Amino acid sequence: MVGRLTAMAPLAGASVDAILSSDNLKQLSAHAVPPALSEFRRVLTPNARVHVVMTSLLDTALFPAASFADPYHSRWRVEEAFRRLKNRIALEHTPA
């Protein structure tokens, strides 16, 4: 789908199971980020997942997007393990 993060009108509410946002939010002005996140919430199903990836490594010749895939997926598994552990010991609102 091609569209605007702040207006996802083609998508019905609660119709999306996952969103992967890679370096999109940092392209928005500060006042446009809350509407974009509201649209994420509007279109997501109750059990949906959101993955937001952002980097400050902007030289695409030195740091091609494909080079981030393996480290990102490895890190995500670690974060999921932390989340499960925090849930088990009732520390859900403690930062990792």
C-alpha cells in the first residue's frame, strides 16, 4: 500500500495484524507524529504487532538497509525474551 502515515483511509479500522515502520516516523514533522501513531492504532487489530525501526546511520552506501536485517531480528528475539521474563515476574512497566 502506498499512502500517508497520517491518513490511512484505504484501511478499515482494526483490519491490520502488523505494521513495520522503517525510518518513516523520523521523516515526519513533530506535529505529524501523533496523528500517524493514531492511525496506527486505528487500523491495528487488538492483538496486532508494531515494529518501528529507526537509525541515525543515514549513508545508504556505507549502511545499506539489508545490512540491518540480521542484527535487528537477533535483537528482537532478545527483547521478546525480556518481555516474557518481565511478564512472569510482574515487572511489565519496568524499562528493559
